[in-house]
Amino acid sequence: MKCKILPYNKIGDGIMIKKHLKKIIAWGIVITSVLAFNPIGVNAEWKNNSTGWWYSDGGICYIGWKLIDGNWYYFYSDGYIARNTTIDGYYLNNSGVWTNDKPVSQKIQGTWKERYESSGNNLIIDGNTIGGKPYTIIEEDSDRVIIEIKEGSDTYRYMFKPYDNGTMMIYLYNECTNSYSGGAQYTRV
């Protein structure tokens, strides 16, 4: 068998190509590893201050609708999330998450009659008043709303808990026991 002898420069070029190819492959592996272990968005996090909550993704704050971890949120133009409100016809709960449920504060709107009261007086709840008295929503979640009514120097706190069957329980907050008691049942009129 006769071997062909290549000139030196041809052998050297082949070796140089292999060295460059090895470097390219090695850098490709390094870059792929860095991206795999440090994915883009790893710096995304929820932040808050005395004004509210916002979502920061590498120093970028969001405005408008944003899907985060499977939940939709709405961010105002200042970057803070909207909470306990309706935006574009969608209700955002206390956590700022869009939900299909109506807020409890909307569920209790209307005219109610105390179930065991024979006086015939109805309790009317509208967007601004309860029984003609202005109220403030203190806390709201998926099944109850806590409100405060101020009368002169006195403040009364109530928990309203509506049910799908058209009834609602109203509890008075007892400051001494730090609990709600004395529930009265109402039916929608």
C-alpha cells in the first residue's frame, strides 16, 4: 500500500481547523450552560412600599395587563397593581388578581329584609351607603366584606357574608373579644 504524503502546510491547516472547531464547541457549551442555569427573567419579583405593590422584571415595571404565574394583573401608569376594583369590565380582587367572581361588595348591593324582624324595615345597601349611612370597605375577599360605619365619634365594624341562595349574614365586630358575633340573617327583597 502506498501512502500519500501531504505537504506540511496542509497538515497544519487541518490541525488549526480542529483547534478552532473545538474552541467554538466549548464556547457554545459554556453559553448554553449559563443560559440554562440563569434564565432570562430570574430577577423578576414582587416589590411593595407604603403606596402599594408592583412587579419588577430586571428593573422594568409593567403598565396595563400582565400575565404572571398564571394570573392576570392590571398595572396603573405609575406601575402599581390595581386591587379591589373593576378594570375593562374585569374584577381584580384584594391581591390584584383578575377573577370571574363579582366582588362581595357588589353582591350585597340591593334591598334586604331581616329574616326574623316583623317591623317591615328594609336594609338598603347601595354603592355609597348602608341604611343611609356612608360606609368604608376595610377588607374584602371571595366570600365576605368588612365595612366600617362612623356615627359621630363612634365607629362600628360589620362583616357581611352573602350566600348564593339569596340570604346574607351580618355580624357585628366585638372589640373586646376581637371577633365577630351576633349574626342576623337577611333575605334579598
